Amino acid sequence: MKAMFKDVINASKRPNIFEYTDQPFWNDPHISKQMLAVHIDPNSDAASRNAKAILETVNHLFEVGVLKRGMRILDLGCGPGLYSEMINERGVRVVGIDCSENSIHYAKERSERLGLGIEYHQMDFFDMKFDNEFDVVMQIYGEMNTFSPENRDRLFSLINKALKDGGHFVFDVTTRAARDIDGPKKNWYAAPVGFWSGVEHIVLEQSFDYPDESTWVDQFTIIEEDGVKVIRNWFKDYDLETIKKVISDNGFETISQWGDLTGKECQEDDQWIGLVARKI
């Protein structure tokens, strides 16, 4: 008990910026099942956007000509294939990548059962080796916010390489306004079973802010009878000026920007910025 108490105290300390833990968050046997269930709930915005918002996003991208029949696109962080399937139905060839084995298994099973012909890969983004293959790369629902600046730029380099000359990168990021609405986490609860664990457990929720770096982390300390584990979700916020500089510094030019990828007009207090960048 004394050792566990010490582990909890140590886990609750403010981490160094972008200090990750070794917990297999996306492929944890229990958590990945909970995540998949949230993904495929058409009314939930917790893991993917709700079904209505996904449809509006896909409709908008076709309406403005970013997506066109006959294109070949790469869906980064495809999850269970919600965007991939909808885009594939409109005559676009889709390759989907996600690190979650559970989500990719679900997506592959659906593609095979429905005869969709979507190509899915379970892999880390940083392991992809595509070269001049895609008309469009898309990464939707703020995943770019989760990377440190070093990893963000590394990913931009891999996306640049994967795109054909003049190809487009479609993505969105959150702003500090989204953070201000959610507010910091400081809570705890006990449960016989829950999202983070399939056995009796206690969860400590904390947030730490790094305002000079426009970065924050939501930290979850899960206490079980067998031990303590810590999961951190890191986020780096952007505004239009900072994300456009990132785009420019990484060999792209900004073509379009919206309040989100459904085409909403930009406002000063937007929680989201939707972007289309072209490979130079």
C-alpha cells in the first residue's frame, strides 16, 4: 500500500512538456474496445465527430473541389473508417491508416463485407513510406494538435513526400478558445468498471497548462488493485497566424481556411480552424 501511495503521488506531479508515458493507450485491450464503441456511436463527438457533422464535412470537401471522383487519398487516423467509407462511396480510392488494431480490424471487416475495396493499414504515422502517391492527404478532428512541434514537422515531411506535386493536405486544429470552454480537469471518481479499466478502479483527472508554449495536457491516473498507470493526452493549440506559419515552414501554402471543415466562415472566437494546404 505504501508503494502504491508513493506511485500515486509521483504520478500526480506536473510532467515535463510533451513527456509521454509508456501506456499502450490506443491498443489497450479494454480501452480500445471502449474507444471503438464511442467512435461508431453516430450521436457522439467524443472520439469522432457525430454522423451529421461527418456528412457535412464530406459534402463540403466535394462541393469546393478538394475531393473529386477518381482521386486517390490517404486518410490518416482513419479510426473505424467513418470518413473513408463515405468518401469511397463517391468514387474516390481510399487508403486508411490508424495505430489502433481494434479500429482497423473493424474497418477492414466492413470493407470486405460490403465490398468497398478500401485499403487499411494498422501502423504508426511515422512508419509510413509513401512516395508521390496521393492527390489528397486528410487528417481530421484535431490530431495535429496532439504532436510536439518536432513530431508535427516530422509528420508534415512524411505527408509532403506522400503527396503528388500540387497535392492537398486537409486537416483541422483546435484553438485556445476550445480549451477555455472545456476548462481544466481536477476531479476523481471510483467505478467497478469504466472507460479506463475493466476492473474496480479509481481515476484521478488533472490538467496542466503550459501557456508560454500554447500547450496543455489532460492527465488520467488510474489506480487498480494491481497498480497505477498514467495516461496523458497532450494538445498544442494554434491560431490562424501560427498554423499558417507551420504550413509555410513545411513546404506548403494555405489554399483555404474555415471555422471548421464543414465550411463555416472564420470568426475571431472559433474553437476550430479547418484548412487546405497545397504542396509546393
